[in-house]
Amino acid sequence: MSSQQLDRTVAVPDEVLLSVLLDHTSDLLLVVAPPGEVVYASPSLLAQLADGDALVGRTALHLVHPTQRELAREVHYRCLQTGQPETVDLQLLLRTPSVELAYEPGRWFQVTMHPRPGLGLVVTGHDISARIAHAKELEHLAFHDRLTGLANRVRLERELDRPVRGRRAIMVLDLDGFARINERVGETGGDAVLRSTAWRLRRMIPAGGLCAYLGGDEFALLLTGIRSPAQAEVLAEQVVGALAEPVRVGDDVLTVTASAGLAIDVGDALHGDELLRRADSAMHLAKQQGRGRTVVFDSAAAARAAARAEVARRLAAAADEDELVLHYQPLLALASGRVHGAEALLRWDSSTGMVPPDEFIPVAEEAGLVHELGRWALRRACADLVALPGLTVSVNVSARQLHHDSFARSVEQALSSSGIAPERLVIELTESAVVEDPAAAQAVLGRLRRLGVGIALDDFGTGYSSLSYLLHLPVDTLKVDRSFVADIVTDRRTQLLVHGITTLAHDLGMSVTVEGVETEEQLEAIRQTGCDAVQGYLIGRPVPLAALSS
Ligand code: C2E
Ligand code: CA
Ligand code: CA
């Protein structure tokens, strides 16, 4: 600065300088008079208040986060008593000036209280949120390193973001049953298992790779310089094998297996995130498939899973959008030669055409939608019975549905809301639904039986066919699977078999229906077995309600 300029700047009054300073500092300044009332607040502070200028005249404490008011009060009194300034980190209830309306309780400030006799306290505050956040990040990094000595997820992700040279693969590993291990050997023992896993992984990984601990009981290996997918697969198998070797933890010797997912970038320069996501989804598949194994990510399988998820998504909306329909297939009583009932078969009239149940019921089961579909089918079938005087209607129920708590109740509701006689409703179950949990099945079937609802065992002869448990189940009708019909004309033994089943069923008080009758010859052969009813294209295909009742 030249002396000429100096000459010109002498006479600026202190108040002007101060007000310019206060207007332009981002630091906070306030003056607090005893016992704690704000008498002055700087413009920078007013700008960060959630409620404008309502600060002067109020207690300064309401700026402080409730969890720290006690601390603030303590420092305040100490300053007044000792006459010495003090500095403390506090979270203040201020919003970020640059962000409109954002109100973040919890911005950290370094607050200094300067006692001034006769005035009270002059308080200054400096925003240290960024510093605190940084310190937290460092703490996080340090924590994981301390447990396993491995890189953590942040480090792995940084590594994955780097430009790729050559092929690489990621293996994600998850220890099987780690919660149980923790229960058995305690948390310290669990930590020892994690450390021993880390140690084994580090020994297995080839130079240039990275071992990371992802938290919980998950680890990841980044393998670089992969020459072929087979090489990565062999290495993955070796890693899983090495982890399954027994570990000594204190006096315990444990065998801890891991499930692994492997994703290989075979030169399509996949983004690191995508590679990690693929390895993760393959690992979940490995868990499902029985643990202690490696699953290699397979794009085709993933595409199938995505397609199933898409069907599930559309199916979830189908019931709401009136896309479900029941078709009815007639059941013919042989003695009278009359149609005595009909089987309700679910159809999905989707935007892409009519979808058969074999395609969407498994998806519905997997996605947990089958209960809703089942309730819908029961309600619809009972309501439709009004248009089918004198007939019974059979509704199919899958194993999942049967074993759901609300199943018996949804049957009761369907009956009561339609007002039809329970005897006109038949529930069709497959053997597998019963075999899965016979005791539970028996309880549900007993409840249906007491209601008066009929019970049919579907697809009989394809599954377990253990007649012994039939003795204990309240079944009214056996439905002999259509695979018997296919060769009943040409193979006499099949005819004898159906005859035998029929005789036994009759002895047990059950009736027999044979499914899938397509020709007159088949009908004739079936008639000779002594069974009670038939169903099949020869008698009638499944049709909409209107077509059946006309
Ligand atoms: P299912 O209970 O064994 O039903 C009989 C299946 O055989 C029906 O196929 C029917 O159209 C077909 N069928 C009938 N007669 C003949 C014939 O003469 N020849 C041949 N080749 N086939 C015949 P659909 O309607 O595709 O149903 C397939 C399966 O889907 C059913 O097998 C049943 O297990 C299941 N399903 C149908 N509706 C429902 C439902 O509302 N809920 C549940 N959980 N499952 C259902
Ligand atoms: Ca059926
Ligand atoms: Ca069947």
C-alpha cells in the first residue's frame, strides 16, 4: 500500500468497520445477558435461523440441540464465575444458509464464550460440521481395519472405480450360520472366526488382488489379471474349500462354511458396481441352493429371474385390474351320465394374452401372491355357483395356500359372503401339499370337513401315493392323474391299477374321478375300472362360466 493511499484511509469510524465485518463473516456472534437472554445476534446468525429474527429477547439455549443444553448451561455458568473464556463443540439448531428451507438439527459449531463484566457473554461460533464428518469417516475406516486387517467396502469401491486393465472378477463370500456361531462362542469368538477367515483369504489371493471385509459376515475378493473364467472358478472353489477347514476358537473347534458368488468380467468392461452387484446376487443364489458352495453369475439365469420378477409385478396388479378369470371344466358322473360338477381353473387374461396357470402360479407362490389369488378364486367360484344350480364346484389350492394361517378363514368367508351350501364347494389339493406337513394339513382339512366342504386329492398317482396316510386324512374324492389315461387303452396293467385304486378308495369311503379323458376308447376302458366320475376334453374343455351354464 502506498503512503498516499494510507493517508486517505484514516478516518473510518469503528462502528462502520465493525458492522461491515459482522455483515460479511460467516462465523456467528451473539451477546447474551444474564441470566441467558440474547441481546444481540449477528446478521450471519439471523440468516441461519429457522424462524427469522425472533432471537433477540429469547433465551440463547433454544439454539442448542436438546441433548446438549445441559452442557451449554454448565459452560455458561463456569465462564461467568471464573471470568475466563471457554470453548466447546455444540450442535446448534441452525439451517444451512445456502439450502432453502433445509433444517438440519445437528450442525456442529465450535463455540467460544467470552465473559465481559457488566455485559454478560460474547459468544462466537464457527461451523465445524465438515471437520466432524471427516473425523467420523476416519473413525469408520479405522474401525474395520482393526477387526480384520482387511480393506473395507469404501476401499473396495474405490478400487472398483479405477480404470480396468485386463479381465477381473469379484467373489463375494458370506459365512453360513454365523449368528449361530456367535451364539456358541460369543462375540469375541465370532470376531476370532472373522479374523481367521480374513487371514485365510489373504493367503489365498494372488498378487494384485484385494481382500475386503464388507461388514457383518461378508467378505469380497477382487481378482485381477484373470486369464480365463475357468481360472477364476477354480480359485473360487479353492477359497471356499480353504474356509471350510476347521477353525480353533478357544477350546472349540468349529467348521465354518461360506457361500460364494462369483462374477467375472470377461472383457465387457462392466462398471465395478455392476460386477459387485452380480457377485452379490450369485452369492444369494448359493445360499438358497444349500450353502457351502460357489455360484457363478449367469446372465441368462439373471434374465430369467428378472422376467419372473416382471411377471410377479404385473400379476400383483392383475387381481385389481380384473384380469383374472375362472374357466370351468365339467365333471361327468358315470352312473347317471350327468354333469354333476365343474372344476374352476384359473386364467390370467393379461395384456400379452391368456396365460395358463402352470406359468403364473409358481411365480405367484415365489412372490407370496398366491394367497391373494387363492382368496380371489374361492370368492369368485362361490359367487359363480349361484349360476350353476345343482352343481358342485372344485377349487384348486396349492401347498403354500393350504399352509397359510388364513386359509380356512378365507374358505369360511367365501362361503358366508356368497351364501351357498358348503357341500357344493370342493377343495382340490395335491398329495405334495399334504405330505409336506401332514399334521398341519390334517388340522386344516379337519376344519374344512367340519364346515361341510368336500376335499379331493388331485393328481393322484403322480406323487408319493402312500396310501397309508390317506387313511388318516378326511378325503372324499381321489382324482386319478391323466397320465394313467394315456395308456389305459393299450396297457391292461394300467387298467388293473386304476381298478385297484378304485376298489381301495371305495373301501375307504372315497369316490374316484379320472382326469384327462380325451377319447371314447379311453372312456370305455375307464368305465370298466368301476370309477365314479370322469373329466377331460372328451366331456368338455374348460370354458367361461357363461358357456358352461348355457
Ligand atoms: P389340474 O388341477 O390337474 O387341472 C387339470 C388340468 O388339466 C387343467 O389345466 C386342464 O385344462 C387340463 N385338462 C383337463 N382335461 C384335459 C384333457 O383331457 N387332456 C389334457 N391334456 N389336459 C386336460 P390348466 O387349466 O392349465 O391347469 C393346470 C394346473 O394349474 C391345474 O392342474 C392346477 O394344479 C393349477 N391350477 C389351476 N387353477 C388353479 C387355482 O385357482 N389355484 C391353484 N393353486 N392352482 C390352480
Ligand atoms: Ca385340479
Ligand atoms: Ca389334476
